[in-house]
Amino acid sequence: MSVAGINVLVEETRARTQAAKAPLLSVRGVSTYYGSIRALKGVDLDVSEGEIVALIGANGAGKSTLMMTIFGSPQARDGTITYAGRDITKLPTHEIARLNIAQSPEGRRIFPRMTVRENLQMGASVNGGRHFAEDLERVCTLFPRLKERIDQRGGTMSGGEQQMLAIARALMSRPRLLLLDEPSLGLAPLVVKQIFNAVKELNRTDGLTVFIVEQNAYHALKLAHRGYVMVTGTITMSGTGKALLDNPQVKAAYLEGGQH
Ligand code: ATP
């Protein structure tokens, strides 16, 4: 092989190694506004392939805004969001969804008049409905309750069942990155445990990358490999889930007072 050929090979290998090392999702200096209100103030955050990363913070800190900004609505006014090496900052939501990012939004937002099966079909339609039977089987194994309720209308299910459905619907598109917004909201502790166990299992067995936004700091940090703390639109702390759980400031602000 010529020297030029070897150089090309070396360059390609270097580029591949760098791509492998780069985080799957990278948020840099992101600011998002609602009119003149600056809800996110220069946020930096990374999620690597195969990681579970939690974002915790009080009511109104901007957690959901960050998740929605990653998903393209509202869009960041400043900063950059990179996913799998591609700048997605200004992409519309439907194009972001096609890049194998799926979101289970706050408040679940399932289709209430549709049955469980139809809701799952909607989730699968993002990738053209391929592998529907196989993926249906998979999410029903993960959440057996959905199998029992497969022909029930989504809107008549309990809060916990609707949350399972929202996550299952997101999974039907076979995401590489799952965005979970407040999955524990308003649910009984036992149901929260079931849902978090399911997420852990998906990460362990399929290597699914998860970015989870939670007010329930205890459960989120127990689940996550790494976490970030957000206060009024700014990241104030980050570290492993365990380090944050043990951190006195995190304990005082987010863990004492019966969250868990
Ligand atoms: P929670 O846990 O209560 O959902 P959060 O941390 O997710 O809180 P956001 O919902 O992102 O916080 O809200 C961040 C800030 O942006 C808040 O001050 C909120 O009032 C404001 N905000 C959110 N959505 C809108 C909107 N559509 N229009 C105007 N302001 C908004």
C-alpha cells in the first residue's frame, strides 16, 4: 500500500476512534427562551452511549425545557446540541424523531381514545411499523399489564398504566436514545419501582441510552450512572449517581423531606 493510502487509513481510524469516544448526545451552551424569559442559561451536558443520565432539580428549574429543547420544540436560541456527531440544534421535532431519539413526555400524552395496541402502533409508525409483532411482544414482556389491557382505551387506564404505555410507545420506534420526562409523576411508590426497574433492565440487556428528567431525585440518582443538578436554568452540579446521592447539598435540597 502507498504512503498516501496508509495515511488515509490512519486518518479514518483516528476519526472512528474519536467518534466512538464522543458522547452520543452533547449539549453545549444552550439557552432557550419563552418570549423574553430565559428558561435555560447556557446549559452543558453529555450523555454517552449506554449510559443512564439523570437531570434533577426543583419545580420550574428548566428540566422539561431542556428535554423539549433536545427534541426540537422549543428550539435553542443559543448553543449547540449534537447527537451521534450531527448538529440537531435547528432540526424540527419530526426529523429528530427519525434519528432514533424517542421521548416519553411529561404528563404521558398518550392518545386517550385509542386502544393500547393502537397507541403502540403509533409509536412503531416512526420507523414504518417494521418489526411490530416482535416489538409488541417485547414491550408486553417488559410491562405485562399492557398485554392484559391491549384492547382497552388508553384514557381509561390508571396513571401507572398510562406511564407504562407512554414508555412502551416510545420504545416501539427502537430508539437509540430514550428521553424520559418525569416518569414517576403522581404514581404510587410500587409502580414507580416497577417502571424504574424496567428502564434499568432495558439499559442492562439492550444497552439503551437513557436521559431521564426527574423531581424524584432519590429514585433517579439510584438508577442513573451519572446525574446533573439544575437550578433556575443552570447546571450547578454533576457527578456519578452515587456521588450526588451522598452529596450533603443534594441531600439537603432534594432528598430530605420524604421524596423517597
Ligand atoms: P417541573 O418539574 O415543575 O415540570 P421543570 O424543571 O421541568 O419543572 P420547566 O417546565 O422547564 O421546569 O420550566 C422552566 C421555566 O420556564 C419555568 O419558570 C416555567 O414557568 C417556564 N415555562 C415553561 N414552559 C413555558 C411556556 N410554554 N411559556 C412560558 N414559560 C414557560
